[in-house]
Amino acid sequence: MEIFGMPLQAVSGQLVLGLMNGCFYAVLSLGLSLIFGLLNVINFTHGAFFMLGALFAWMGTNYFGLDYWLMLVIAPLAVGAVGVLVERSMLRRLYKLDHLYGLLLTLGVTLILEGLSRSVYGVSGLSYAAPDSLTGVLDLGFMMLPAYRAWVVVGSLAVCGAAWWAIERTQLGALLRAATENPRLVAAFGVDVPRMVSLNYGFGVAIAAFAGVLAAPVMQVSPLMGQSLIITVFAIVVIGGMGSIAGSVLTSLALGVLESLTKLFYPEASATVVFAVMALVLLVRPAGLFGQSK
Amino acid sequence: MTHADMILESKGLTRQFNGFTAVNGIDLRVRRGTIHALIGPNGAGKTTCFNLLTKFLTPTSGHIFFDGREITRAEPAAIARRGVIRSFQISAVFPHLTPVENVAIALQRPLGVSFSFWKSDAVLERLRERALELLDEVGLGAYADVKTVELSYGHKRALEIATTLAMDPVLMLLDEPTQGMGHEDVDRVTALIRKVSDGRTILMVEHNMKMVSSIADTITVLQRGEILAEGDYASVSANPLVKEAYMGTEDESLAH
Amino acid sequence: MHNRFALLVAFAVLAAAPWLGAYPVFLMKLMCFALFATSLNLLLGYVGLLSFGHAAFFGVAAYVAGSALRDRGLPPEVALLVGAGVGAALGFVMGLLAIRRKGIYFAMVTLALAQMIYFFCVQVPFTGGEDGMQGVPRGRLFGALSLDDDLTLYYVVLAVSAVAFAFIGRVIDSPFGRILGALKENEARTVSLGYDVDRLKLLAFVISAACAGLAGAMKTLVLGFATLSDVHWTMSGTVILMTLLGGLGTRYGPAVGAVIVVGLETKLASFGTWLGEVTHIAWFQGLGESVSIVTGVMFVACVLLFRRGIVGEIARLRERRVQTPEHLTGRMMQNDAA
Amino acid sequence: MNRLHIEAPYETGNDAVACEDALHVTGLEAWYGESHILHGVDLRAARGEVVTLLGRNGSGRSTTLKAIMGLTDTRRGSIRIDGRETIGMEPQGVARLGVGYCPEERGIFAGLSCEENLMLPPRLPDARGSPMSLEEIYAMFPNLAERRASQGTRLSGGEQQMLAIARILRTGANMLLLDEISEGLAPVIVQTLARVIRLLKARAFTILLVEQNFRFAAPLADRFYVMEHGRIVDAFESARLAEKKATLQALLNI
Amino acid sequence: AEISDGVVKIGVLTDMSSIFSDIGGKGSLVAAQMAVDDFGGKVLGAPIKVMSADHQNKTDVAATVAREWFDNQQVDMVQDMLPSSVALAVSNVAKEKHRIAIASGAGTTKLSNEACSPYTIQYSYDTYALTTSLVKAMARAGDNSWYFLTVDYALGASLKNDSAAALNAAGGEVLGELKHPMHAADLSSNLLQAQASHAKVIGLANAGAGTVNAIKTAREFGINAPGKQKIAGLQMFISDVHSLGLKSAQGMMLTTPFYWDRDDASRAWSQRFYAKTGRMPTFIQAGVHSSTLHYLNAVQASGTDSSDAVLAQMRKTPVNDFFATNGVIRADGLMVHDMYIAEVKSPEQSKKPWDYYTIKQTISAQDAYAPLSARHCPLVAGKVVAGK
Ligand SMILES: Nc1ncnc2c1ncn2[C@@H]1O[C@H](COP(=O)(O)OP(=O)(O)OP(=O)(O)O)[C@@H](O)[C@H]1O
Ligand SMILES: Nc1ncnc2c1ncn2[C@@H]1O[C@H](COP(=O)(O)OP(=O)(O)OP(=O)(O)O)[C@@H](O)[C@H]1O
Ligand SMILES: [Mg+2]
Ligand SMILES: [Mg+2]
């Protein structure tokens, strides 16, 4: 059984894998949008926090013998804390300024974080084993699906769903969206905006770290693991527009799949396809697929 | 076919916002060289109407004619270049330039040197003088070289009008020009508008009846996106419908 | 005008530098990056557009100029022009796409497009992939003057840079430059004044890209090779750092920034060892391996502590001493007026 | 230093009286970045009083309100609310003391629907004033009811103004700082507003009005302060309005 | 003695802060310094100074530093020079300045072909030797149908082409190739296709993170479970195996010019290196040490530090030490020496830290490297000897 001369096994396998990468993209772009919304900062550090999540997971397991599931909770919390620290100590001073300073600051922080972890752990990376409960391979008949990857998909979609609900459907969400536009005024309504902002940033990077932990067993844990990822995520954010959460999640999944299908049918283009799509979208729908043009 | 003495005309101008009809088949006629005021209760569709006429919104249906030529499909910038200039309800200025520079930017366009990146800016020196004149006209002469952010709300609006004038428009559309101004400023601006109105046509939205009554030749009253009444101040203000819908029953003194 | 005198002095110093024992090749490299940074500043500092993809213009121009010299055997002056041309062309295409998005999106779009070009350069054969395009000859200027001698090349490069800087300065002071300033302030208003904002932006972008291309081509001419690091996004990051460090929207800041950053990249190790020796803090010895960390720290420091950049801060201190008269009189007049 | 003498009962710095005041501002100075805007403002309002700030454009009235809310970049002096010193507080702290602020530029949120905007400000934990119900509010401003689903900034200028006022009426704040609320409103609505203010006054709200529209403010206010160059240059009760007309003429040409 | 400016300066130019810092980097510096110390710190009575610079994997930085070293610091010999882009650029500078460049770090075959230079020695390995040795050996053992995962840039191409040629020569067949971009975080898709091809061997024509990820994923999908397909790393360093861990890497085949645990000499030196760095040496770091000693001996023997004389001496002397056996520097600048086919041990087989390889067989220098006749190095054609 073949599709366009490709073994069905390969194609369907491809789809699932694309879905998985899409999930990483989704969680990352979701975090980016959240942070951008409230802090007006494009968080370049996002990739580094993704890496840090994976690294913390590795450390927790190798130094303290904590197991994967525990680290899936602890690592994001730890990274979230680091995030809050970064926000309190640095980002906080930039809110009145142009976006670009936020981008540059976080770029700087990225270089520092990646540099430090490089000088401690080298560049060739560390391997992190998936929990035994998920090491098996599910035989779906038409394909072999490593159980772990199935879990990645489920886990990250759950996170996205929860985040969406919290922001679009709750009073807290409404406050978030309002503070996005005019924090001073929201404060004048008696809301402790600064705290809201730190927590928001903490949460945003925490889910990045969560994705990092999910990724650890699949990719090699290395200081640069987030770097090339983040730029792709930027492109995705441009395509989807940071307006709607559902939008950015859908875009991410779609592009994940598209990307891995390209790997199958025209590998040479697999690195560039996402960017090509971005260019296309900019031409036909400048505001992005889900963004409302401002 | 449009009337020769009408500088601006709309035919069946309509705009809907997802279902809600903000402007509903308006046939507006602005006679060349007059001051024409649009009044009406809040949400009547005045600003929308404005945005349609200046192409900041595209009509759902209907046609717009400027000087007999249809401009329904033209670009905003193109309209501006033809001499249809608007001022915004929320004041728009270049906050970190000084008022002179603000005005100069507007004065520069007609020179047609906007894209000549090889020329020296010496060509712009002569603009300053004219800019100062305009600032004096709106009473900002003293602030010519302060940073614009530091101007108060009212002063910013005055500056905005000066900028609009700088483009020496054929047709000026002013959305609530006196909003946020102290009475003294209101009077100055009223005088100013009357002054600049000769040789020009002015279409404005205004809630300040005192002002409208004093300068408007024609008044069109909108309500719920439709024309409720039209005519000079006397006839309009006498109109019971208008009283009820807009000016209110109590003595009109509250309206400034 | 903008202290011509200081400029002349600077130019004289540069002209004399090789005789004062400065190392020509290093100086030439500095000039290339100074031009590169200045080209970015034209966009970032004066139009407020953050292009995070300038490495694309720099790098691609470097490759094309390289192959013009090596494979086509074209003379250097042509190669430089080709470089600038390629930069402009690429800038036009990228610009068309990028200006469709505003604010921070613009930065992301340029970054992404540049990344795309990077992957392209990795894959196409003529760049030599990760081995780079090597052994590019310097050729003969106007087919006559051989540039193999470092000094000869030095004065050529100096001349070219001088012209390029003058050009950029002129753009900033031109009527066009004025509108860019307004555009930076309030785009909507600029539109309502009847300006075609997108074309203004695009032109600025193309000019900037052309200068970046020229810088890239010149670098290939000087060093004799072009490699992937010229196209990589970290190069875009580096040039932004140069601009920021020197001072956004200041005329000569970016050049200063370039000198510091390039100096740092090449000298940090020895500097670290020196620090280690004088301070007896062992950690400094390892400074050489921490360039990325140091760069990061510089970014953070610039953004948090002196946002105006070195030149900007100096300028401000000057103003402080001569407390700006307009400011005060402005206040007073206000009071009289009221 | 053109600082007029201010009449007896409102002599500042008399703490015995101050304690009863809902709002008591002394020597308030405020800055926007480098520029010094308020140069020592003194004013006070007793519970249930409507006080109006008059003055030319740029005289610093909006800034006074912002400073009281803690929204200016820097501020000095003393601001007591129900006897509590708030000069060191963050805006949210001030708001929680039951202060509602309606800004000059309205501050409607584009990301929220009309109704979300309306419901946004959290109700104060210990509602001092009597919060208005949604019904009451919609009854007062029918436009809002009609446009409740529409996006906040898509409302017309006037509708936005209504929304901005309505928003702070349901929080349970009992001290309102209102900046140019009659601005851009059709006369009918202005009349409604006048009625609302009387009603609130009756409910013992303390209201600080900044108005250009003297005719609107005049009948409502118990007391007037006149500002110039960031200073209070005159203060008098409504009773003495008639005799002050002349000064005001000169000052504001009304 | 004939030592210019009374000191012999050796510059270690390597990547200490970017993706190559594990295979060269600080380790290379340590190795060079060890060589100098072993030699006694002085040659012909003149002190030997080791300098180092981190080029951050930026070629322009590397070239500028090298120029500056040659012109202002009178550096006599540059060492390491990884990766290829740097080696090629610096090699040109060295040629121009008539100084010695020992590329212990670079594997590109260009360096001793089109781009060969009388002043450049490619010391540790070249990609041709790495790939062909392995392919031939495995093909002979019956693993003769291959499927390649190729990283889509020059290295990938040359790895793949060399091995494909060797495979055909050995009567094997290439069942397919799949290109993937650099920094491909996830190669599972590619592996699935390789698996579907039922080739006996999946050849990884990539390096670093790409290789490592591929192997991990292969393990995850059970592609190279015993009895199924084999995985061959066409360019693998012991640091890669270390970071993978034996659990994932076990059973895979690779070529290496050096293994720390091969004999007493290599063991002895490697343990000293380990004591200093906490890691066992990669073959690049070992190569740096060996070549530095070889250089110093040549200086000693020729009684001068003038490049041409020293180079001649180095070429004359065969290399036999802890690093290389039967080593000879050929006219094209390539130091050919024996290569080893290794299989990665399983966790059970591994008895001590870094006990990773079982050496399966030795490939003699002649078989491992391409014969001079097959080279397009101008120096070979006209048999030009350095300096003359
Ligand atoms: N973009 C939009 N989307 C949806 N509804 C809109 C939009 N713009 C305006 N409306 C609605 O259309 C009606 C007319 O709005 P418009 O701004 O024209 O009123 P107006 O006459 O200017 O009132 P005001 O005097 O208060 O400014 C209002 O009810 C407003 O809510
Ligand atoms: N953001 C700002 N930065 C600097 N100065 C400002 C700023 N906003 C206002 N000012 C200055 O503060 C002074 C008072 O402004 P304010 O808005 O309080 O005046 P106002 O009395 O409210 O007048 P208006 O009726 O125009 O609102 C003005 O002179 C203005 O120049
Ligand atoms: Mg309106
Ligand atoms: Mg005000």
C-alpha cells in the first residue's frame, strides 16, 4: 500500500511525527503569544528556557534520581521561578520602551544561559531516557508508533487547551487582556498588575520548559537545542498571528505536519518550507491567518 | 450625474458592521465653499460617515463623489493628495517632534521631494516660517519649539488643526475640532475655522451647539445612521424631532 | 553641520593609522563592520524598523562578490558594485514582504526570511557549504592597480568607506530622512498627511540593504573568503549589538560599536589572560571561551544601563552641561501664554 | 508666586478638620518625566461633596487626578483618603480604598467587548459605596445595552465615554475622579449624566469633577477650585458663584 | 641556534565556545601544552610558547587572528584549525606568510586536494579514510546494501560520495539516500524510510548532533535491534558516543584513527590527558599532541625554526607514536597512518569508564587513504617540494 510512491508506513508515520513537532511548536508559540500580549516583549529566551527545562529534567534525574514524572512538574516550576526572577530583575524596566529592547534583552539572556550551560555540559549533549512506562512501541497496524511520542502529543495538547480556557473564558483572562492594552489603567481599577505580569511571564516560560521536558527523551539534551527551534516558532507566530491562542495552536500543528511531509516528498526543502509558507501568507494575508490587522 | 456646485456628494452611502448598520443609505450633499455641520446623538454614525468619506472605511454599498469624480474606490493617501484632509477625533500628532516640525512635515509633501534621499534638507528651511504662521493662527506660537508630548490635550488638538491647515485642503473634514478645549480656545478655533473657510469647504462633526450655531451654514442631523433633518441652524433647532433626539427637552444651556 | 571637523580628524587619523603601527587588515575589517552597523542603524535608529535579517544582505553579497572576483575574474570595483546591487535587490524582495507587518513582527519576519536564505546558502554548491568560499583573489583595481599589497587595499577600502558614510549621512539629512523621522513617530498620521508610507519604508530598507551588501562585498575582498557565519542569524545579532552599543540613531555610534565588538571577538582571549595576570583572578583566564556569555552580558547591560549607547550617553552628558535652552524657555513661554 | 489667599473654612493644614475629609490633598507636586507639572496643590472634599476643578487647557487638572490615583511618574506632598496617607501607594492600593477614576482619554479596551469592559474592574472587597447593578447601568445608558457585544473601541466616541463612566459605577467605589466626562456627548446624554451625578451625591459619593463645560459643572458642584500653572489659584463655594463670575470671566472667559 | 626572535611560538586556533568545542576546543590546547611540557619546554635552547584563540566557529575571526599571529606575534606554527572552513581559510593565510599550518582538526579532503598547500599538513584524518575503510570492511563482512542519511551540505555530500564509490567498488549497492537539513532536531521520519528500504546498513553521512539524534531515534524505534539493520557512523567521535551513552550507541560500527585504550602508549598518554581534563581524548586532540611533538622534534633535528627546513624534516621522518602507526606525511600534505574499525560495546561489555570500543580490525595506511595518484593536488602533479 503506497501513497505517491511512498510506503504508507512512512507517510502515516510522518503525519504522527509532524503532529508531535507541531505540538512542540504549539506550546512554544502559545507561550510566546501570552508573554508578548502582556509584556510587549518577544521572548527570545523562550528557546533557552525550553532547553533549560530539558536540562533541569536531566539534572534532577541524574543528580537526585528523581523520575521523569516528577521532573515534568518540578522542571517547569523551577524554570518558571527563573523566569519570574528575570522578569522582576530586568524585563520589568523595559515596559515603557519600544518592543525592540525587550527582544534584545532576552536575546542577551539567551546567549548567557546557553553559554553557561555550554561551558558546564559541553555541546555534544546528554541523553535522557524516557520513563519505562512509555518506552514501548504501539503497533497501530499501519505504523509503529513509539508510545512516548503519543504521550507528547496528548500532554502538550492538554496544556494548550487549559491555557486557552483560562484566557478566553475567565475573568482573570479578561484582566490579562485588558492589562495587555493599558496596564496603568487596570492598576487604577485596583488590580496588582506587576504581580500579574511576573506570573504571566513565569507561566509562559514554564510551559516552554514543560515542552522541553517532553522533548528531552526525543531529542538530545544540548545547550543549543532550543536555538534553531525558536526561529521556526517565530515564523509560525508570524503566520498565525499572535491574536488568538486557538489560532497559533492550529497553525503550529498544521506546519509541523507540513514540515515533516516535506521531509518525505522533497527533503531539500524541509528546512525552508515553514519560512516559504510565511512569505506566502505575508503576501496574501499580511495580518496572518488568525491575526486581526491593527 | 452630480451637481456642479456640490464639492462632495454621497449616494446611498451604507456601512454595516457585522450585521449592525451604522450608516444607512445616506445622501449627503456638501455645497462648495460652505461650512457644513453633522450633528446627532452619540452613535448616530457621524464618525463612521466621516471615515467612509475619507476612505478610512470602505462602504458596504453606495457611492462617493468628489468634485464630480467618483472616489468610492480611491486610496486614503490619494484622496488626501487631492485636497480632502481630515482631522481625527482622537488627536494625532508626532509626539517627539516639536510643533514646528509637525507642521513642516505636512508642508513638505507638496514640494514633491519626499523620496529624494540625495538632496540636502536645506530645501526645507523656508518651510519653518510658514509653519510658525500657522502655529500663531491656532495660538501655539509660544510653544513652537516645545516637545509635543508635553503639550496638554487641548493644545495637541490645536496643533493637529494647524497641521491639517498646512496641507491647504480644498475640503476639510473636522471631527469634533473643539473637543477638549477650554472656551477661550473654542472661540479662537471657531474664529479660525471661519477664517480658513473662505475658498474652502468645511465638513465637521460637532457637539458644541454654541459653536455650530455660530458658524455652520448647513446642518445635517443624523440619527441611527439616517438623515433626520437638514437645513440652517434655526430650522433644524426648531425641529421637534431633533429637539427630542439630540438637544434634549431641558433648556439647551447644558450643551456648552 | 554635524561637526565636520571631528570627521576630518577621524579621517586623517585613519589615513595615518597604518604608519602608526596599526594592523591594516584588522583596520579594514573594522571598517567593513562599521559600515555594516551604520547601514543597520539607518533603518533601526532613524526609521525605527528592527531588521533582524541584515546578515542575509551582508553574507549573500559577500558570496556573490566573492564568486565575481574568483570565478568570473571581475575587477574589485565591479565586485563591490555587484555586492551593493545584490544587497539592494535582496533588500527589495525581503522588504516587500517584511513591510507588510509592523512593529516587532517586522523583526521576526526579517529574522525568519534571513534564516531561509541561510539554509539556502548552506545547500547551494557555489557557496562551498560549510567549507565556505575560499581563496578569493583581490584582483586589480580598474584592471591596473594590484591590491595584493595590504596598504594599497587599505586606502581603497578607506576611500570606499568614507564615500559610503557620507552617503548615509546625506540620506539622514535629506527631506526623505525628515519624513522617516515622522514615520517613526506616528505612522497613521503620516498616512493621513498623504504620504505613501510603504514606499518610504521600502526605499529606506533597500538603501540600508545596499550598504550592508557593500560592506559584505568589501569584507570578502579584504579577507579573501566568505563563509556561512556571514549569513547566520548570529551575525545579524552581532551587528545589532554594535549599533545598540554605539548608540541607536546616533551618526557615528554604530561605527564605535563595531570597533568594540570586533575588537572583543578577536582580542577577548588575550584580554582575558591579561586580566587574569593583573587581577590574579583565575576565572578571567577562561574569558576567551565565554565570548557568547560576554556578548550576552553586553546586550543586557546596554539595554538596562545605557540605552543611548556610548555615543548617545556622551552626547547627553554634553547637553546636561549646557542645559537645553528650548526646554526651559518652553516651560516659561507656556506660563506666559496661559 | 501668584498664589491667592484661600478662604477660611478651607484653610489647609488644619488636621482637626482634615480627619473628617474624605479627600485631603496638601502640597501635591507631580512630574511627567523631567517636566514638573504640579507645584503644590491643596484641595479637600468632604464625604458626599461634589468638587469641581476649573482651569484652562494645560493648567494641570487632569494631572491632579492622575497624581491622586498615583498615575504620574513622580509625585510629592500628602494625599489623605478617609484619613489615610496614600502618597506612597501604588495605583491599585489607592483604588482599593474605594477610588474610581474615569480618565480623560476614556481608556476603553479594544481586546474586550463592551460588556467585558463594563464588568472588568473587580468589585472592591469591602464595597464602601452602593454598587450599581448592570440593569441600572443599562437603563441609564441604553446605547451600551444595545452595543454590549460589540468590541470596546468600535463603539462611537460618545458610547465609549458612557462606558468609561458606567464602568466605575459598579465597583463599589465611593469616591469618583471624573475627567471631562461630558466631553463629546450629545446634550441629551449630558443631561442624563447630570442626573446621575446628583443621584450619586445623594448616595454620599465624593466626586471630584474636572470640567471644561462650566454650565454642566456649575449646578452640580458644592465647591470650585480654579487651577493655573499647576497651582490652585482660587477656591470658593457654589453660594459665592455669582460674585465670582467676573473673576472666572477673566480667567476662563466663560 | 637558528630560532627567529629567540622563541618558538605555537598557536592553537580552535573553537572553544561553539559546536566543535568538545572534539577540539580546550582539549586541543591542553594536548598541545602537554606536548611542549613533554618536550621540556625548550627547543634548541629557546623557550616554547603556546598561545591559543577561540574563533567561535567564525572563519573571519580565525583568519584575522592567524594573520595577526603571523605578522605581529611571529607565531611559527598554527595547530588544530577545526572545522574545515577555518582550516581552508587559515591554510591560505599560512601559505601567503610562509608559516606552518597543521590541520589536526579538519577532515575535508579538499585540504590535501585542490586546496593543498606546501605549508599545510592534514594530520589526524580525512573523511575519505573514515568512510571508505568502514564501508569496505563491512561490505567484505557481507553488509553490502546501504541506505544513506546525508546532511545537506558539503560534508554530507563528500562522506556519502566517498562511501558510495567504495561500496560499489566492493560490489555492494546503494539502496537509497535521504538528505536532511543541518540542525534537524528530529530524524525519525528519515529513519523510518531507511528502515522501509530494508537495506542491511544505514549509513549516517552526517556529524555531531545530527548523528547523535539519528542513533537515539533508531534505538527508540528499535530499528537497529540485534538481528535487524546495522547503523554505521561515517564520522563519529568518542565524545559523541559518550554523550549518547552505550545504551543507545551499542552495536554501531565506525572508523577511528585513534582509540585511547588501544595499546599501552595510547592508554598511558590518554590517562594523563584524562587527569587534566576529565575526559578521554578525541582523535583530534590526540592528533594535536602527536603533531606538535613531531613538529618540535623536526625543529630540534633541523636546528632551525624556518618553516621550509622544518617541513622538509617533518616529511622525512615517519610517525610512530601513541597516536599513529606507520605514519608518513605525503607530498599532498596528508599524514597517512593506520585506521581502526571499531564496534561500540554494549553496556554489559563495558568494564570501566570510557570503555566504549572493541577494535575489530586494522586498516593499513595504504588501504585507508586515497593513493597519491588519485589526488588533484598541484604539488603532487609536479612533485613540487615545499619551498623549492
Ligand atoms: N468598527 C466598528 N464595528 C462595529 N460597530 C461600530 C464600528 N464603528 C462604529 N460602530 C457603531 O456604529 C455606530 C456609529 O458610530 P459612530 O462612531 O459613527 O458614531 P458617532 O456619530 O461618531 O457618535 P459620537 O458622536 O459619539 O462619536 C455606533 O453605534 C458604533 O457602536
Ligand atoms: N505625558 C506628559 N508629559 C509631559 N508633560 C505633560 C504630559 N501630559 C501633560 N503634560 C503637561 O502637563 C500640563 C497639565 O496637563 P493636563 O492634561 O493636566 O492639563 P489639563 O488642565 O487637563 O488641560 P486639558 O484640558 O488640555 O486636559 C500641561 O501643560 C502639559 O504640557
Ligand atoms: Mg464620533
Ligand atoms: Mg485634562
